[in-house]
Amino acid sequence: MEAKISIRGLTKVFYKKGSSVTALHDINMDIKDGEFVCLLGPSGCGKTTLLRILAGLESKSIGDFTIKRGEQDRPLQSMVFQERGVIPWLTVEENVAFGLKMRHLPKVYVKERTDYYLSKVGLDRFAKLYPKELSGGMKQRVSIARAFANDPEILLMDEPFAALDEQNKFILQEELLSIWSETKKTVLFITHSIDEALLLSDRILLMSSQPGKIVDELVVDMPRPRKMEEVRADSAMAERFVQVWKHLQDEVQGSRG
């Protein structure tokens, strides 16, 4: 299958006051259409920088990437951040509809898609509330609903559940997988959680410590749909967990000399 996202030789160097820091070095990867890929590596390895480059929020230094466009009337990508992803002066409903309205789509269509995704993330009863009236988990549901409602070519997710308690995290992971199974969006998802990567992804790309490089990949072939308790109880997944844990441990120890 032809790659939806293709990255070749991507390098990012930050310059400040006569010094430089290489955040990413020679990144090469292909992500297929409809694939759910998790990026996992030690803190500071450039995962967020890579997503920001793909989203057009940061410039590359060397190398190139392409995102294969399908329908011309759809946005190329949407990004879901770890926090601060909602617009505080808009209601829940208005936040979810924001991208659709910016594209000047018919009101009936905007209403239909907004209502559908509010229902999918369990926020239909809270449509008229403002973000200040919501919990952290509910705000992340708003961000996820808005991203899917806008129907982008690819979805970039930067640790969207990292700040949540375990119960809310598990609920949102299952909701995300439920929506993804319907839409089959191409997803690139950053996480520090090995459990989360094993639950969500088709493949895990392992990154080195700074400067960040793709050093290994792990195919997650456990049948879908998956539940966290099944992932944790599966012996093959336990072996993968240990493999990723050892990688992270080695990278962190190596970065400290």
C-alpha cells in the first residue's frame, strides 16, 4: 500500500545565541493510509517537534516529507494537543463545530457532524457549557470530537491523555479506538506510556534519546478490538512491553553517560 505519510532524511536543528541543538536527525519513515502508529521515546527526543513539522507549525532544517492528499476539499491534518486545545470563549458545541464553520460548510451538515461526534464522545448533554465548566477529561473529549468532525486526511496526537487519571484515560482510549475503527484515519500518536502504545497502535516506532532518530519498530499484531485488560493479560504483549521498556531504559541511561 502506498504511504500516506513519507519522511526522508528529516533533520531539525534549533539555533540560539551562537549555539545549536539537533532535535531530530535523519528521520525516515512511511505510514500507510489508515494506519495507527505510535511514536515512543525518552523525554526530549524530538517527538513533539516531529509532529509540529508535519502540522506546519515548525520548519524543517534538512530533508523532506510528503502527505498524500486524497479529497481536495478536506483539511490535510488536525492536531490534538496534550492540553489547552479548546477555545475558552466558545461552548462545547461551538468548539467541535469550529473547523467545519471555518470551511464555510452548509449549516445543516455542520450541525449533523457536530451532534454526531458530541454523542460519540458522550458530551451531547454538555453542548452548551463552556470549557471552564468542564473537567480535564471532558476538555480532551472536545478536542478529539473537533478533530474527527473536521474530517482531516491525517490526525496528529501529542500525548492527549497524559494529564488524565487512569480511569478517564482508559475511557478516552476506548472512545478514540471506537471512532478510529469507523473512520480509519491515518493517526500518528505520541505517548510515553507503553501500555497505551500497545493498546492503540498497529506499529510502534521507537526513538533514540536526543538527537531523536527512529532506531526500531515493533509491529503490534494483537487482533482488534482490544481492551487494556486483554493487552495486559496477553503473554506476547507482555514480551513486547519488556522489549520497549528495555529500549527506553537503555536510551535514558545512555543519555546520562
